[in-house]
Amino acid sequence: MPGIVSVPHGWPGKANVNLLTDMDVRDPITGYPDFKALLCKIEAI
């Protein structure tokens, strides 16, 4: 789908997609980290 970035999980070591997310962003009700829907910026390297 246009505008959607999907990143598979389960890779070991430095390939861990959770290293790209902010652990301080929490759901205000549950306090659970928000990992399902995050904004991202894609740049050519």
C-alpha cells in the first residue's frame, strides 16, 4: 500500500527493529510502549 512501511520483526542482534523506536513513547492509559503505529521519515542514502 502506498504510504505504508512494514518492517518484519524477529531478527537478532543489531538488526532489531525495536532499536529504531522511542521507548519513552507510551500509551497514556496502559503505559504500554507504542510499537504498532509509528511515524517515520524515509531518506535516500
